[in-house]
Amino acid sequence: MEEENIEGINGNDDEVQDKKSKKAAKHDGGVADLERVTDYAEEKEISSADITNAINIFGDKRNKEAAEKLAKERELQKIHVKKEDIELIVNEILISRQQAEKVLREHRDVVSALEALIN
Amino acid sequence: MPSSDPLPPKESAIFRKILKCYEMKQYKNGLKLAKQILTNPKYTEHGETLAMKGLTLNCLGRKDEAYDHVRRGLRNDLKSHVCWHVYGLLQRSDKKYDEAIKCYRNALKCEKDNIQILRDLSLLQIQMRDLEGYRETRHQLFKLRPSQHASWIGFAMSYHLLGDFETANSILETFRQSQSLNETYDYKHSELLLYQNQILQESGNIDKALKHLEDFSAQIVDKLAVKETMGELCLKLGKFSTALPIWEGLIKRNPENTLYYQKFIEAKQTKDSDEIVNIYKKFQSEYPYSICPKRLPLNVANGDRFSEIVDDYLRRGLRKGVPPLFVNVRSLYQHDDKVKVISELIHGYHNSLKSSGHFSNADKEAALPQEPASALLWTLYFMAQHYDHLRDTTKALEYINAAIEHTPTLIELFVTKGRIYKHAGDLVEAFKWLDEAQSLDTADRYINSKCAKYMLRANMVKEAEEICAKFTREDVSAMENLNEMQCMWFQTECALAYQRLERWGDALKKCHEVDRHFSEIIEDQFDFHTYCMRKMTLRAYVGLLRLEDVLRQHPFYFKAARCAIEVYVRLYDKPLKTEQQVEEFDTENLPPSELKKLRNKQRKAKKKAELETAQAVQAQVKKEQHNKSRQLQNQDGDPEAPQLDELVPEKLARPDDPLEKAIDFLRPLQVLAKECIKTHLLAFEIYYRKNKLLLMLQSIKRAKSLDPIDPNLHTCIVKFYKALKVNGEINEHVRTVIDKETKLLFDGRDADAMNQDVLKKFPNSFHHVLQVARCMYELDATKRNTAVQLVMSFDFKRLTLEDATLAYNYFTTGVFGVCESSANEYKVKCQQRFPHALLFKDQQSCENHMENVKVEWDNDDQQ
């Protein structure tokens, strides 16, 4: 549903009627305003300027960030955690398994994970 | 548009028109067009068309059909991004955001660069606060459509929300520079600049922010924001001489903004109270009609200077008859010396006004004109409030009665009289006076609400509803309408009244209703994600997002959540019998004949109940039909609102797991109201019952960091100590953590020793003594007498009504075991101390009183 593929429709009878009812609704104050909040609006285009450079800079930055995040996650995944430790945290602190696993990986051993969680 | 099932050109054109119609909200046209395709025998099962028809139907409120069509469409064309997208939109309209995100992801698998899907995905991500995901999606959009404004703004915002101010700023800066200069600067541009400035400020680079503001102030149309920000930034940078004229100018713009005066004085760099008072005096002469420069110096002035200006301030208020005069100065009552001055002054006015009609003898000797007759009235009114604030009920009543005698038609007087009774603990008398006030002006909504609130405090829910009904819509019940209007103060007070009446289910229903309002407010932000971006009101938008993040911090939520938690904990301690059990309760011990009667009765009752439920079901069906037709008729009702489970008090009062329900209410408090000690004390009560040692410890630690000497915290610590002793086997890791933490917490003492320590440290604090007594009994039931004696012997003169109520409730709810005689003894003593309080009145005499009233009525009738 890309916009540029859509051709405008020439006004038929129904559309004219729609416009009329819209006009009537205008005097409805707040209701009409609220209605407009969800209206469809055309996007404004930037006047052609040299922006490719900027796009590349931000793109590089984004890639770097993504790579760093991935590396960090990989690092965390490397840490070995015991299933029973996760169970213990879930049972004692009443949090979800994912949360428990994350905290455990970050703190590496179960006692310091528990300590971190009660602080 | 790649689809596994492409349409020929003619149908394809029609299909595009359907999309357009959907976007333009021309749903009926859309349906007609869909029909054109679907009636063609070749395409009756065309997936994408079916999906779009479903989506359009959904917008017309025909939800069941909508799901039907969309699912069928999807089944027919699983490879189509349109079908997945549509299914996502449908889920979204049902507020199933997680499901919707999954659908969008599937849609993107079919077509990874689809702008519309990415946009919709980003909306859901920001709504769910998946900020990392939002940034990723925003970056995709930025890459695909760098020529659009919104791409830049959204991309910058994603960094801003993640706290990367620098990148956010550099994106906006690049964007700003890329805009050609000949464009006219409008409101949107102005807002964008202010938003950029906000980012600079938040990054902590104040210098840069000031420079930015100075450079672009000519392009910003919100001049007030420029001035305020400029003044603030100058103060932060210590540029006081630049700041001074800015704040002076702002005072000139609006001399009633207290903040401007504060900032002006900050720029003056003075802490000397005389000097500050002089500054206010100068503004007083400059703006003789404004209140701020008259009221604000009262906060800083001391000694004779204070007497002098408060004298002026009070005389002016009493002369003109300013009703909220007392409320205006109430904040000064935290300083005892100021209270003394005010007290002397008003007594002086009272005496002089009575004898000569002047505020003072000096005025009389100077032969000044007399004060208006109403001055005495307002003085009496002030005095009544003054003594009420100091909780001197007798004097407060004396003055309010004198005032009412003076002018029996002033509504404020009756409100105050009611309030005096409320503070004295006579809630019935209190509501009667409010009802009187309300009857004097039934068109005054404020008085009406106050009256309802006082009725709720007296546990009169039905009466309160009737009073409110004077202002609610006529065709629905007041209770329903107040819920619809999200009237939370009323619902919370209702919940508390039901809690006092031990109608647990009703109390919970009200609490859940309040909770749902908060969920709804969070839902309501959805539309703003697109709207604010389009209108470029980005500062307001970020403000909204941050508000929604902490929405449940609001005191309204706290109150309701606290009530719900207390009720759920109570229901855990003493679960209600199931409805069946209630019925079967007495049958065992009845003689056969009685039993037979009872069975007959039950059978009849059952029949009646069945009939009633049948009728209720019918009514419900009718109501639903009515609602449906109404929704179809006027589209302003939100057809997208999902149906929530109905809240049934009987069911709510019998939860499967009350503690889990309590935790649901607790969670937001733990995140958002963590600076309130009550949160952690409530948490402790829940975890104590769940026997979760580490979480108990967590609550104690958090509470302790807020207030290490809180009396209730002490009780928690003792209970925790006891719990440790009772628990036999504890996991070794848990043990390690607990041992380490308790070393500090217990400091080598046992529970008894800790209890004695607290008593030694705070023998003069009633709350500490009360908790010590409570722990004493908890630890050793044989020490009950000592514990009771401890509470009983505390000087009654130093108790407030709230203290006494709490202690008395301890006696009656079994905190010290069953001890009726002690409770009665305590009650008698409290009665002497608080003669008005209903709680301590003799039940017998109360009933007698009511009886007497009734007899009088009957006699009247006979005559």
C-alpha cells in the first residue's frame, strides 16, 4: 500500500456527500478535532539538498552500534549459567525466566545476582 | 505489489481504490469496491481483497465479520504482506500489541522495505516502549525515505529517547541545515528549534543551548518560551546580571506567576529576608492589583516584619471578604511563631470589631471610618478555621456557631462546620452539615461533590450516589456515568467506604475500575504518535511520553492500589466462604422440621434467583443489542474499544490467588512510587505471606534507605526475624545472601533486644511504642498484658485522633489476640479524650439516640 501507486479518485457522488457531512461535523467542536487526529496526511518532502553524505554517516554509526550490541550479547551468551540457578532466582524473586537469565549472565554467579536483585 | 495471487489490471485498479478509500475513511465506498472484485466468480476467494474488506468492516464496528474475512484472506494468501499487515492492524485495533508486532514482522518478511508497514511497526514499538526496536525501525525508514521530514524527526527522536543527546542533536542539525533558506519560518520550524534546544539542555551542554537559543530566537514564534528558557539558562550559567532583566520582564508580562519572583530573587543573589521583603514591596507598588507580591513575602519574613505585613494582608482579606483567606495562609502554620502572631492578631480584630467596628483601637482613635459589617463575619469564619486547624474542636465550634448566627445563609460556614466535625471524628454530623450546605445551593457542583465525599466517609454509598446524580447524565445510573467520566476521587472513596463496610468484592470492583482508567489513559497516547510528529509539537510529545511512563505514580493510583492490596491481603488471611458454603452453613445443627422449612425456603429462593438471572440475561442481551446499534448509528463511539471482562463483586471477592492479584497492583508502585515508604511496607506484607525471604529483605532494605527509624519498618524487621527462625531449610545461596545482609540489619541482636532498643530510643513516639507493643505480643503471647499496658499508659493528651483510631483498631482486630476488656477500657479512655468521635461512642447510647429521634418523629406524626 505505497502511496505513489495510488491514483486519486475523481469525486463521485458519495464523496460530495462525505464532504457535506464533514462540514456539518465541523460545528461539533471537540469531536471533529479528535476525528482529525487520525486523519490521513500527505508527507512533506525535503527540497533536494545534499543529504546523501549525512545518510551515510548516520548509517555507519547505526551499523557500529548494532555490531557492538551484537558483540556484547555474544559475550553474554558465552557465559555458562546453571539451570538450577535460574530456577532459584525465578522462585525467590518472582521474575520471568528471561529476566533471571539476563541478570545471572551479567553477574556471573548466583549469589551476586541475588544480591543485585534485592538492592 | 508482489502477490502470490495477482489480479488483472482492471481489478488491480479497483483494489488500489479500496486502499485509498480506507485511508480516506470512506468505508462504505470501500465495501462497494470490494464487492465488485469478490462478486467476480474468478476472485471470490481473493486473499488480499478479503483482508481489506475485513479491515473496512472493522472500522464500521462489525468486528466478528472483520476477523472472519481477514483470517480467511490470510489463509488464502499466506505470502502476501498485505494480508499480514491487515491482520496486524486488526490486532492493533483490539489493543493486542504484541500479536500485532508479530504480524508486522511477518509482513516485513514478505516485503522488507515496505514504508507503511515499517511506519506502523514503529508506532507499536514506541507505544510498547521498545526503544531499541524503535530506533532500528526509524533508521530503516530514514534510509528508505531520507527526503521526508518525518524520517529525520523520528530518527532523531529515537536517539533522544535512548539518551543519546549528541546524535539526536547532530541529526536535527544536519536536517536544519539541509532546509533551504528561502522557506518561510513557521510554527513548525519554531517548535523544531525549541525541541533541538531542549535536547541540548538535557545533554547538559548549557553553554551551547544558550548560544543556540540566542542565534535562533528571531525564528522562534513562542516568545514566552524563549524568554523563560533564556532566563533559566542564564541562571544556570551564573550570568545573573543578564538574567535579572529577563525575569523582571517576565514579571511584567504576568505578575501572578510565583516562579518568576523566585527566579528574580535567585538572580538578585540574596538570601537576606529583609532584602527579599523589600524586593516584594517594590513590586507591590509597581503592581498594586496583583496578589503574588503581597502573599509571597509572608513566607520569608520573620519577627516584627512578619507581624507588620501579615497584619496588612489579613485586614485586607477580611475587609474585602476573601473566602479562601485562611487557605491562603495555612502553609504558614508549620511555623509556631507565625501561628502565635496570627492568633494574637485575629483575637485583637475580633475584640475591636465587636466593641467599635474597627480592626484596632488605634484605628478608632485615629477616627478612621468603620469596617464593613461583614468584616466581623469573615473574622469569625477565619477563627473557626484557625482553631480547627489546631484541632481545638470546642473553640472552633464556638466561633463557627457565632458566625452562623451572624449570617445564617453563607454556605462556606456550613462546610467549615462539617469539616470541624469530620476532624473531630463525628462523620455523621459532618455529612449532615455538608448536606445542609448543599441544599442551600443545589446548582453548585463543588459543594455537591464535597457533600458526596463526606457521605462516603460516613460509609453512605447509596446516598452519595444519589447526591452525585444531580449532576450526572440522566439516562444512565450515576455510578455508571461517574465510571465513564473517570471520576476517580469518587471511585476511590467508594472503595474505601466498602472496605470499611467489609464489602470486599465491591471495594475491589472500584479499585479495578480506577486501575482500568489508568490503562485507558496509557492506551490513549496511541494516536499522538502520528499526530504530534505531523504537527511538530515535539516538546509536548516527549513530555507526554514521559508522563505516560510514570502515569501510575499518580496519587489516585496509589490510593486505589493500596486499598486493593489491603483487601486482597485480608482475603488471603480470611478467605470468604464460597456462595454454596454460605448456604449450607447452618443446616447441620437444625432440627428436622426447621430444616424442611429452610429447604422449602431455599427452593423458592432458588426459583426466584433463576427467574431473576434469566431476566438479567435477557436485559443484558437487550443492552448489548442496544449498544451495538448505537455504535453503528453514531461513529463517535469508539468501535475499536475491546470488550473487557465485567467486574463482578462476588467473583472478585473470591480470587484463586489473592496474593498474585495484590502483586499486580503492587508492581507499578514498586517502579514508580519507590520513594514512598508505604510501597515497601505493603510489599513486605505480601511477601511475608508468600514466605519469600529475599523479597522480604528487599522490601526492608528499600524502606530502610528511605527512613531507617520508621516504626512500621521495625515491625517488618521483627517479623522477618521470626520468619527466618521458622523456616527450616533455606537454600545455601539464599542463606549466604541473608547472612551477609542481616549482619548489618540485626547487628547481632535477637528480636527481643531490637524491640527493647526501639522502646529505649523512642519512648515518646506513640507509633514506635505501639509497634513495640505489637511485636512484643507477636514474639511472646504471654507478654500480652505488658504490651497492652504499654499502649494503655501512653499519655492520651498527646494522641491525635488518627493515632487513637489506629490503636483501637489494633485492639478490635486481634493484633493483641482476643482482649475485649482491654478494648473496652481503651475505648472509654479514648472517648474522654475525643468526645465527638463516633468510633469511641457507646454503641448503646448511639442506638438509643437514634431510637429517641425516631420516637420524637412518631410523636410528631401523631400530633
